Amino acid sequence: MEDETGRLHDEAGKFTQSVSDEEIIDFIDDQNGVATAEVADQFDYKRPSAYRRLKSLEDDGRVVSREIGNSLLWELADE
């Protein structure tokens, strides 16, 4: 179900992600690395939400970030 803001919720009313981690990982892989803004644009997120998703993936060891100028570049973690 969607609420009035377009966020998805399960039947118990808990917020669910509309984009899976795998979709984000595939996008990063296809692009050979992306900026936070590119993820936000691709998946219709606000930039802080995109950053939180990417940071969560980094905390899980799935992606790594590196600073380029004033931006972060997100790439797949070496496996």
C-alpha cells in the first residue's frame, strides 16, 4: 500500500523500501560507480535518503565510498 506521500507500507503499516538493495547494487555495477545524486535521481529519492541507503550498504560491506572533490563516489566493495 502507498501512503499519501507515495511511500510503500506492508499490511501492518510498516514502511518498506520501494527499491531493493540489489537494484541499487546493479545500478552501481552498471555505471562503474556513482555519486549519491545519481542514485537519488535514478530511484526518485531525496539525496539524504539516497545517502542513507548507500551508507547502509557500505556498513554491510557491499559498497565503498571515496571522496572526489566535494562528492562521494560509491563503488562495489571488493569481494
